[in-house]
Amino acid sequence: MDEELASLAASAATSVVDSLATDAWEGVRDDVVRLWTRHDPAADGAPGSELDAARALLLTPGRREARGRLVADWEERFRGLLRAEPAAAEALSRLVSEIVAGAGGDAPAAAKETTVTRTEMRAEASGRAQIYQAGNNITTQR
């Protein structure tokens, strides 16, 4: 799967899961079901019941940590859909745009950002040298 489709799957998963805890969740649910049945008729409404279960899990007190797992699960589902039906990419991209636009400025940063950046770091130490590398912030203490 190319990086653009992988990024789209990740963005869609984040947008959809984050919308499950909002007032817009029913519309997003219906849009995902429509998209899925249009591009994978065999799915027959399963995405809707899976989204209902994901919402219930997400809204269960003390279960907010489930968000990361749900995003990963839905990312894999969207990847599978895009692998099986690459033509779904345009509709999925529109869906993400609609979710982000509907969320206004409250959309999560990951949902707004669809660009994938790859960082490759290499280092070689010799003697008593120390190397510190990070893809984001780094804090060292002595």
C-alpha cells in the first residue's frame, strides 16, 4: 500500500473514532456504513454495529485508554477496504474532509494532518561517545 493510502486510512480511523464521542457520531456512522456498503456490499451493515460497539467502549467510564486500540483497529479496517477497493479512496477522503469540517476547529490534529513524513536517523558511536536521537522531544537527566 502506498504512503498516501496508508495516510488516508490513518486519518480516517482517527477522524471516525474521535467523532464517536461527539454529537455528530450518528451521521458519521451512517456515512461510514454507506461508504462501506458501496465499495464492499458483502459487509452488509457490519461496520455500523462495529462502530456502535466502539462508541459504547469509548464512552464507558474509565475506558478512554481504549481510543488508541480503536484507532489502530479502524486503521487496519480502512487499509483492508482500500487494498480490496482502491476506488474507495476518493470517497474516504471526502468523508474525512467532511468530518474535519464538521468538527470545526475542534478536530484532532491527526485528523487534520494527512501528510506522512518519514524520518530516518543513523548514528555511529566510538570510544566513550554517547548518541541521543529522537523523532520528537527529548529530555535527558544526569
